[in-house]
Amino acid sequence: MENIITNKSQNENQEAESAPDKISETVYNSIFSRFFLETASIAMFTGRFFKEAFKPPYEFNELLKQSFSIGYKSLPLVSITGFIIGLVLTIQTRPTLAKFGAESWAPGMVAVSLIREIGPVITALIFAGKVGSGIGAELASMNVTEQIDAMQVSCSNPFKYLVVTRVLAATLMLPLLVIYSDAVGLLGSFVGVNLKGSVSLHLFMTQIFHSLEFYDMYPAFLKTFFFGFSIGIVGCYKGYNSNKGTEGVGKAANSAVVFASLMVFLIDMIAVQITSLFQK
């Protein structure tokens, strides 16, 4: 009898010790399964976008409306952000260059770093926070109030009207916003250079264009199309497939920002690797 009790207690102890391992393995498998399911769903959603985007009829009026809402209404935030980035980057760089007597290099160095990397990435992150969350919350609220279902019942195509127009608008507007942000950032850099010195605008622009090459601007401009597309597709996916209820609206907006920002970093990492291969 004592042996049976002893064996039973040993088995219970072994099960208790192995329980955390089973729980961690279950959680591990569930995280990976959800990740792959989410990736497959986004891939199917993207494939449906390309299928619907090239099939008539085309929603040009809604595309113009979304371009205005996404692009023009983002100008104040992009202007403030770009100006501060250029100003702060110049102020922070000046003391280090002064130690080597290379203060005259500041405009060119700031311009290269701003146009190549900082301007596109920071503007895309601002765009993801403002536009990505807005698209996710808007489509999620339409899903909660069953407006999307009503459009399907009325024999219209809600995917083409809601998703295709917003993704195309985000893809087209972000490159223009990045160009505008770079210009405002260079203006902020000009102000930063003149805070402790006196540099004419002609000399400042001469130093910038002397340092810049076409290869510095082309890859940076090209990857902004991918930034805009990923932000638009993620925001639309999260909103279009959100859960019912008011809680789903907040989750859709939050997850749209997180995933869109992550996609910006991943695309930027891939773009940097590709451009570095061509530089060799």
C-alpha cells in the first residue's frame, strides 16, 4: 500500500514538473500557428487586391477623395516632423564635426542621411500612425455597424470601393509626402546651420547638391511606394476583417499601427541590403 502511494505521489510530481513544459509548448505552437495563419490571410487579401484593382469599373472619384484625405490632411504633421528632424539632426551633428574642423560638411552630411534613410522611414512611421490607424478604425467601425454587409447585399463591391481606393491612395501619396518632408527637413537644417553661424541659402544648396548623387535619391524614393502599399494593405486588412463589437475597432486600429510600422522596418532592411549589393 505504501509503495502504491509512493508511486502515485511520484507520478503526480512528474506530471507537475512536466506541466509547465507542456503549457509553454502549447503557447509556442499557438503563436507560430497564428503567425502563419495571419501571414496566409494577408497574402490572400493582397492577392484579392491585385485581382480587383485591374478589373473595371474603377472608382476614380473615391480614389481622389481618399488621396485628398490621406495626403493633403497629413501635410501639417509631416511638415512639423520634417522640420524638427532636419533642425535637430544639424544641431546634434555640428559639435562632433567641429572637433575635426569639418563644420562645412554638415549640410551635405545631413542631406545625404535625411534623403537616403531618415526622411523616408520617419515619414512612413508617421504615416502609419496617422493613416494606418485611421483606415483600420474606419473600416472596423463600418464592419461593426454592418455597413460592409449592407454594401454586399446591395450588389455593390465593397472591397473595390473601400480597400482598393485606400491602398492605391496610400501608395501614391506617401512618396509625395516623403519628397515634401525632405524639402522641409532641409529647410530645418538650413535654420540649424545659421543658429551659430552665417551661411547663405545659395552656398547651403550648393553644398547639398555637391554631396548628393542620383543614386542617393532613386532607391529612397522607390522604397516609399512599398512603404505606402504595406501601410495601406495592413490597415485595410485589419479593419476589413475586424471582430464584431466596439472592442474590435480599437484592436484593429492598434494592430494596424503595430504591423504597419513593423512592415516599414522589414521593407527598409530588405531595400538597404539590395541597394548595398548594387553598390558593390
